[in-house]
Amino acid sequence: MAKKHITTTINGDPTEFLCDTEQTLLDVLRDELRLTGSKEGCASGDCGACSVTLDGRLVCACLVLAAEIEGHEVTTIEGMAVGDQLHPLQQKFLDHAALQCGVCTPGFLVAAKALLDRNANPTETEVRYWLAGNLCRCTGYDKIVRAVLDTAAVMRG
Amino acid sequence: MARIVLAGNLRLYTEGVTELELESGSIRSLIRELRRRYPDIPEDIEDELAISIDGVLHQDDWFAKIGPDSEVHLLPRIAGG
Amino acid sequence: MAAAVEKIFDDTVTDRETRDKTLKWVGTRAPRPDGVDKVTGRAKFGADTYLPNMLHGKVLRSPHAHARIRSIDMSKALALPGVKAAVNRDDFPDHPEGAVQPAGEMVIDYRDMTRNIMAREKALYEGHAVAAVAAVNERVARQALSLIEVDYEILPHVIDVEEAMKPGAPLVREDLITEGVEPAPEEPSNIAKRVEFGHGDLDVGFARADVIIERSFKTQPVHQGYIEPHACLASFSEDGQAELWCSTQGHYVARGHCARLLQMDVSKLRVTCSEIGGGFGGKTVVYLEPVALALSRKACQPVKMVMTREEVFRASGPTSGASMDVRIGATKDGRITAGEAILKFQAGAFAGSPVPAAAMCAFAPYDLENVRTIGFDVLSNRPKVAAYRAPGAPLGEYAVESVVDELAKNLAIDPLEFRLKNAAKEGSDSSYGPKFGPIGCVETLETAQKHDHYLSTLKPGQGRGVASGYWFNIGGQTSATLNLCEDGSVALVVGTPDVGGSRASLAMMAAESLGIELDKVRPLIGDTSALGYNMLTGGSRVTFAGGIAVHGAAVDMINQLRERAAATWDVPIDDVEWHGGQAVAVNGYKDQEGPMGMLDIAKDMAKSGGPIVGRCSTNAQGAGPSFGCHIVDVDVDKETGKVSVARYTVIQDAGKAVHPSYVEGQYQGGAVQGIGWALNEEYIYDKNGKVENAGFLDYRVPVCSDVPMIDTVIVEVPNPTHPYGVRGVGETPLVPPLAAISNAVENALDIRFTELPMSPPRVLAAIESAG
């Protein structure tokens, strides 16, 4: 079966690619576009390591078919920093040591940004429930939650 | 003479003896002396052991010194995760 | 020469504050050198590398828990367009029984390992690799697997450890005679080994006891749960040289295993470790790597192999499920007189559970006159167990710390006070034999007693539990190199994969030992060609042994720098010292020459004698054990049986925390893994021995909303064998939680659970039957 030709926008850049019907957005980001910041932890939408936003909505890229994003906008971890300026979340994760092995970190950052884009003043409980779709096995979540709360405070000014 | 204590299954090679005194200068010479006395002990036994000399743990350390008043414990090798 | 180098760790200065005042980097929360790449997604993990002409490899796995493999026909798969190579048992040479070689940390039997990576006579667990293919893309590879014909003769299987020990149980190995029993049994069984430790006289000890408590415990196997599945990329050239990129805790160890399994010279295989997305012991062994190499060797093209999450659960090594019996006696004033434990651990399809370590350290927090532990290593039709953070200790101490808690309650003694009355100290005989050197057991207990968490009032319905924990820690072969760059900056090359911030700690120790700015040290993890041997990252050894190697390399570099300064000034070497990152002339030459810093010496090093490289290769000994004490408060919902952790505090001895944030991170991460193990995680099998919950939805690890903040206290009882006093810390945090949480639940409900996990259905059933 011939591949599908998809035209889309990724991290603000017009992008085209070819894909099989069964390929997920995660497969394409990584294997076709070499945007390997989004990770496969489970391929079933349970771990959040592949978190991206689709038209501003937080999704697991492993649950989106690549062909579905024709004409839509996707942002990934690679679009979070601007030039050499880290997003405040990225900087706070570093400051708070909110990562150990780092494999879940891109997913957490995308998810946390999606939270702060909607709610500039989340409580600890709101942060924890929003991030419940992102698994971390190294940190026990403590420093991640602190980093997000601290970022929210800093961004509120 | 150093006091040598055999933990775990080593006693199966020594007819139940778990404590002995041996003259020895290093881990390597200790193993050699033990094997001389108890030839059933496999040649590569040291690969399966952790050896505590006066409370300090050694693994893969042939030439670690054993003093005349040392207390030495032969334990199974310690792994981690 | 060495005398003119400042001693970093001055153990004559017992006042820690005074000693720490002289430290500039060690003990601070410096920025992490590999951090930016990790928060931007730039860092490359195991599946993030692509090569031109790359093939995708996939493994055909047994659908049966136990089956004889009569034949494997790969001809149709090989005929499929796009398939470039296929392998099965015929492509891996056999190894003799007991071909044991120290590799990594664990004793390895290559006869077993070759069968684990590719089944030979039998498939021994559901998910066992039976064949593998490499094809131009994943879709063709999957299709090829469906064309491989395997003729299985299904056999009865056994999973549970006590079922496996019963006479008449299906035998995983038909010829296995139990080691460690005299006289040796005549009949084969699934019991690979019996071990026994202890000292004193149990009968005398129990006779003196006023109270004796005896309990039996049961646990299910749990997985390390690393978020990154196993992944590798292998590339063989036509001349027999090969490259391997893989997510591993030890690339030198992986190199050794693969070279042996593929019968090639070790030096012909270069292994690069990618960033590793979690290991916890589960990535100290090889699964895909030798298979990818074998496929690549046939195809002469690179082969990438990545496990799916389902494969991780079905085919990689979890830790043991166990049945344990513990009996402890104490006098009415709270002194333990005797302790006994019988531990039966699942090894999985091949021998080698961590029961010996569990048996050695189950009673380690206590100074006991009479103690005995017996361990059984038992085969069953499950993946071979792999290490999981202090392997064996969480189970052994779960059982012992639960009974200790019951004794304390029975005698109406505060649980921390009870532990203090019996605590192991410097000079006590450990439960496994040797006398302890300086240790922090008492310090962690006393800190717990005074901690706000322990002194705070519980809310109605809540329960509080405490438990102690212990791990030996190890040292091992480690190499480090410091290369002086022509501008005075330094490249630090180490050989231990970084699981949680060790590049930061090692760079900090290098900067401290050299006396230079931290940002002038760039740490890198070299591939296997870059350095002498490095044992893997595990056993809580990297900051300890890596620190010794890095400090040794710094001392070596300093001596060379002094030589160059001395030669440049024409001053005797003994009159040149190194202070504050500079060579200074002393004695009669003071004020006549210098000082010379790193840049001054580096810019002329070509002319003054050539490159300056500090090296240290060592086999670090004398690792200091780490004791911990956890305090946990729980709420129990009596309508659903759900146990929630309301408050958690980890108190643990680090010797010296080089980077406190990463030490805290180890404490917090281990505690939360323990929460998962205690409350939810378990493998669920159907009647055919197949895993029913091979995914993160139903294998329920803690999520962010399950846990509160995890408070930590770093206790520091320095380890005299390390230049900065470091003790390993990574493993001990997983040891106390199981009992601490179980003790808290008992405190809340007055129900003692002796089975894990304490999941809602089990808790609810217990509440209902308690009336």
C-alpha cells in the first residue's frame, strides 16, 4: 500500500512526511523526522513519555495516528526552548534537580507547560493530578512537583 | 595467626569447620592455604567470595594484606542493583 | 612526592563543620553538566540512534510458560522480501556448565546466559526468546516472525516458589541437584541452592526469651519499572569488528558478555553506552544485545532492536517473589535474644536469586548474639530474576522489620526505642559475620526519634510505621582519566553510565581535588575503548569507587603539574606544592617564583614535556555500608481498602553527600518504588503461566497523585576509606519501605498484613473479615 503524504506544522515549522497508515505520530516524530526527544515508554498511552501537544491539547503521541495530523499543529519538547533560552520550566527542573535519568523529563515538561498555559496558579494537588499521566521511576515526583510550583510562582511574577 | 571465619556454604567443603586459624599474608595465600587443607574447595572459589578483613570488605583483591591478628570473614560475593 | 599533595579528607578533623568549611564544591548543589541536553530532548537514549542502511530486529517469543522446542523452521521467514537475517539457538554456541566468571558484580554461568538470550532445549517462560529476524523495517520484521514455525511440546509449568519446591513439581531443569546440602540429594528438584548464615546458639537464645513471635510472609515478583525499555543498535563489519550502542548499566560488562556469547575478541567489540532511562539493576544483564550483534554479523548491516513495554514485562528480569518465615525472641525489657529466618526466593528460569544477600542482611541493623538465616534459591517458569536495588534486602528486611515491630508493640516499647536497644554499632559483629566499622545505624534511629514527623500527632484513623534498612555497597574496578587541554580546562573521562547525576558528583570531586573552578571540568562518559575496565553502575558504587578513581587521577595530574612547574622554575620538585589550583614554590624558593595555574602550565606543556594526563585505575575496596530509617504515615479508606501515604520521611547515612540534591533524589526515588511494591505492584498470572498485566495500566506503579512530598534527612557518618568520606546511597532507600508501610497499616487497622502487595482488594477483604 502506498504511503500517505502528510503536510503539517511541527514546532512552528511547516513539515511534510510520508507514513504508513499504521504508524503513530510518535513513530513518525522519531523515525521519520528524527525528533527523538519524545520517547516510547509503553506505546499504550500509560506512561506519558511521548507527551506532545496537538493544536494546543496535551496528547500521547503514541495514541495519535500520524495520518491524523494532516493540517494540524504539533509541538514537541524540541520546540520548548527558544534559541539558547530555556523555558522557565526547563531551567527550574535543572535548578530543583527534578530529573535523574532524564527519560521521562521531556514528557513531564510538555505536560507541565500545558498545565501552566491553562492554570497559572495550580495547587500542589492540581499539579499532581495533572501530571498523573506521566510516570517517573527515578525521582518519586517530589522535586518535579516543586519545580512546577516554583515555575508557576516565578511566571506569575 | 589470623582468625578465619567461613560463612555460608563453605563449611560443606571443610567437614563443618567454620572457624580456623591460619598463617597468611594476603587473600591469595589464604585461599591457597585453605585449598591445601581442604582440596575439595574449587580452584576458582575466590570468584564467588567477598572477603572482610577487619571489617573492610574486599572483592577481587588477591594481594590485600592479612595481618597476624586480623579477623577475616569469607562471605558470598556481594552484588548490587 | 605524594606528601606534597594536600590531603582532601582529613580524618583527624572530627568536627565535620570545620572539615567541610574547606570544601568548595563537594557538598554544594552545583548545576548538572548533562542537564540541558536532558531538558531539551537532545540527550540520546538507547533507541535514539539511527545509522544508514539500518535494519530492524524483532524477537519471536514463546507463548508457553514451559515447552520443549522440537524444531524451528525459519525458511519461510528468510524467503520474505526485506528479511536480511534470522537467528535461533543454532547461531549461539553452547557453554559448559559452571563456566562462571566474575563479570559485572554477579557470578555468571554462561551456560545459563546463552539459554536466556535464546532458548535451546526448552522454552522456560512465556516470553522466552526462541528466534529473531532482522528486516528492512518493523512491519516486515513482524511479518517475518509470523512465518517462523516452531514445534512446541507443551509441558506442565510452575510459578509459585512453594509449589516449585514440592516433590513432584514440574522440573525446570531435569538434572538439577541442590547445592549446599550435605549429603547431596539423590533426586533432582527445582531447588538450585541452600545457603545458611549465622552465629551463636538459637536454642539458648530462644530459651532466654520472654516473648517469641513467629510469622510467615509472602510476596509477589515486582519489576524494576524503568521507563526506558531495553534498546540497542549493533553494527558488524565484514572483518569481524563491531560497534554496539546500548542502554546499559555497564558497557564494559555488556562487552564482555557479548564477546563471549559471540566468541569474538573482547577488543574487537566497542560498546558505547547511551544515556540510560533507568536501570535499578535490571540493565546489568544483556538480552537484545548479543542477538542484535548476531543478526548484524549475518547481515553485515546495522541492526536496531528495542523491546516493547510488553516484552519488558514478559521477558526481562524482575525481582523474586518470596515465601519467608521469621521467628524472633526478646526479653521483656526489649533485648532480642535470638532471630531466625527461612527465606525461599524465586530465581526464575535459571539459578541465581538474591537469597544469599537477603539472608546475610535481613538482621543487619541488629547486634545479635544468636542468629541464623537459611535461604533457598528456587527455579520456576518465569524470566530469570535480575537485580533490583539492594537485591534481596528489601524482602528479608520486610519480614524481619515486621516481626520486630510486632515485638515492640507486644512489649509496649516504642518501635524506635526497641531498635535502638538492639542496634548495630561500630565494633558489633554483623549478623553475617564481620565486625562493623564506623556506621550510621544509631544515628539514623536517633535522628528519626527527634524528627518533627515522628513527634507530630496523627490524624484520627491514621497509622504510623517505621523500619530500618541496610545495604553493604561495593567498590570494584574503576578507571578515570583527566586530560589537560591547552587552555587549562580539563576533560574528565569516566567509564560508568550516569543513572542519576554521577557526572555532576564526579566532576565536583575532580574540581575539588584539583582546586580549580567546577566549570573548567567537563565530565564525559567514554566508550569501552577509552579507558581501562570499569565495572558497571550499580551496587551503589559510582560516587564511592568513581570518586576514588577521580581523586587518584587528580593526584596523578597534580604531581605532573608540579614537575612541570619545578622544571620551568628550575626548582627541586620537593619545594613545589599545589594549593588552590596552583603550583607554588615553598621553603627557600618561596616568593622567588610563580605561582603557576593550570593555564600557565598547559599553554607550554608541549614544550615542557608533552601532554599532561592524570590517570587512575583501581579496584576500589572498603565500601562503607549505608543504614536508613523510614517513617511513614498512612490513611486507610475502609470502604475501598485503599491505603494512601499521608507523610513520608527518609533518614539515611550518606557518609558525605557530594551533591545533596542527587542524594535526596536517591532517597525519594527508592522510597516511592517501595510504596509501589508495598501497595500495588505484582505480576498476575493466568492458569497457563502467562502474565496478564504486562503493561503500565495494570502493573500499577506509583503516579504523581499517589504520593506526598518525600522528606529527607541526610546523615553523615564519614567512610574512612574514601577521600571525601562517601558511602554509596542508591540502594538502601528501597530496603525499609515495605515494612515501614506494613507497620503503618497495622498501626492504623490493628491488622498485621503478611502478604504483599497490600492492594485494595486484599485490604478490604482483611477489614471485612476482621469484622
